[in-house]
Amino acid sequence: MAPQRRKPGQRWLAQYPGLYIRDRDGIFYVRHPVTRKQGSLQTSDRNVAIRRWAMLQQMWEQERKDFDAREMADNLSMVESVDAATRITLREYLHYWRTKLIGHEVVKGKIRWGECKVFSQRGRNRGRPIAMGTRADYAADAQQMESNEHSNFLLSDPQLLRRIRRLLSPWQTKPTHYNGLRNTLSRVFTQAVQDGLIDRNPMRDIQKISEPKREVLIPDEAYKEITARLCVHKINRRKMNGTWRAKICDMIYMMSQQPIDVFGLKEDQIKDNEGEFGEILFARHKTGVPIVIEMNEDLRALIEWFRDWKREQEIISPYLMVYPRYFNFRSRTKPVRHRFMQISWAKACEEAGYKGKYQLRDLRKKGLTDEFLSQGENNKGGHETEAMRKHYRLVRPPERSKSTLKSLRDPENP
């Protein structure tokens, strides 16, 4: 800030920065060089004022030096605390977390899984290594962010939140994936806190994006119309019997599981001699929660249909649901892929006049809702929380009760 302009007759004061004379009474006063606060020297004598100004100047100079020294000390201590370990970039730490802690590596184009050192934080599996499905999801998220140019910033970057938001910004229009990446980053930064690289998890300040809740219950008639289109498979300018595609939809509905758990079903997971109609044993792909489904007559018949169909096709495979022999050499007799059925379902919906209205994943919600209406309270979906059980039940039956109360008043004397 430029010094205050001196009045005529007071130009000699210019050699004494901060010293001034009050017009109304001629008393000298000073102005602090930093705070700009004023204070009277309580004298109108020039020599006394100069001596007092000199004493204050000496004190202020020492104060400024002390302040500079403290600021420098703080800066130096901060620099010393940022050692070599905290000079790591998020991209480098994501790679370390994925390969050394998740145990996911890609060697010569093939995925190799090692020991998992990341543990579940809640539920019945707390303290155990996370399930393989979750490991795969975390690894995929980490790889996607590693390859992003905006992940190449230091964990000690003072603009850390801004960097993270920039990294996640391309997925803001895809709430489910955005929140999944956010969740993965939260696990990564939690580990960084434990490793002593940062003081706190910055993801606490990154809000989730609200996801529109999907509450779609496929009507029975619509399901029949869609699966009827699946029974005719148009491929390579031919029309083939695609009943096996409709039967896969039946399996997703009747098992009421995520499609990935249905497509991975193997023959040895079907226990024919357990219970009246047998049982299906498997573990959820995402959480590893073991599930046993006691089959009824219809589900049992569906299992036998696939077995008979495979025998007719002369297919030998450990998987229950496979591509028929009219597929090309690379796909025939291989396990059916989720993506293939998603595309097939979408095309059938369009042909039936339901374009974009129903999704393959809605079959699980329909199955769990119908199961709840049929048998009441159950956990066929293998959920670990009551909130998630309710999430998959789109219709609730009325609560039943029986009245047993009697009138408190004598009916003879109204």
C-alpha cells in the first residue's frame, strides 16, 4: 500500500514511515505498517515523538521477523512431513491397491488373482476377505480410473477434492456407475489413511448422485408376450427354435437371483436327492453369501428341460445353460453370456411393443415380489439387510389380523 501523501510543511515526516501529526491539536500519532491501526504518541514535541516512533519501529521490526520465522518454520515442518511416501500419485496408488491388496493382475493379457488383503467392513462377513465378485468390481473400477488422464495427481495435492471431482465428472450422467467409482475410491483412500499417506478420507466430502429408484413390475401378460418373441430366434437370415432363450428367462424369474448368478449355474450345484424336488446350492457372485433354494415342481421341471435339451443337442458341459449348436464354432456349447440375453430381451421387448420399458434385471424383482406375495417373509434374494429385502418387493400384501376383543359395555344396557 502506498504511503499516505504528506501535507505541505510536514514533508520532513516522509523519512519517518508511519509517523503523522494530528491537525486539530498537533499531537503526533503512528500507524502500524501491517494492521494499519492508529495510536497516539501523546506528545506534540517533535524530538520526543521521533524517539517514541523509533522504539515502536524497533519492536515492529522484531515482531515482523518473529512472524516470518514462525511462518517459515511452519512451512518447513509441512515440507518435512510430506516425505517420499506421500509423493505418490492417485494413479500409482490405485495400481498398488489393485495389484497388491485386491490381488488382481493382468499378465500377458490374462487375469491372475492373488491373495486378497481387503476385508469386508459390515454384515456377517465383516473381517473376512471381500468376495470374488466384489474384488472383480473393484479391480475394474480401479483400472478404469488408472487409465484416466485426470488420475495423475498427488495424494498430497492441496486441491485434492477438486481433482477427484474432475476425475469422476465424465460419469455424472450415469449415477449407478458414478456412485460405484466413488465407493471404490472411498475404499482406496481409507487404505491410504491407514498407510499414513493422508490424514482423512476426502470422499466424505464427495456426495453421491441420487439414483432414480427403479420400481418396475412386469405384468404377467407382458412377460408372456415378450418370451413368445424369444422362442423364435432370427440368426444369420434363418429362423431357429429359440425356446431355450425363453427358458433362461423363466430360470431367472424362478430362481429370483441376479442374472450373473443364474448364468453361472452348474450341474453339480443341483442336488437331486435333497428334499421333495431337490435343491440348488450356490453363492451370490457379489457378496459370496451362500444360498439354498428348495425347488418346487415347476422349477424342477425347468431344470430337467435344460438337461434333456443338452442331451438332444449332444452337448456335454458342466454348465446348465449353454449356446445351441447352430451358433458359430467359437460360441456353440459355451455358457450363455449375460450380455447376449440382455440384447435378446431388449429386441423381444421392442417386437412386442414394450421398447425400453422392461429390462432383463426386472425379472429378479418380479420373482422376489411374487415370492413374497406367495409365501410371505423370506430371504430368497440372499440379502443381508432388511432394507435390501424391501427394495426388491414392489407389492406388499395387506397385514392380516384377527379381532379377539370383547365389548367393554354390557350389551343389555346400551
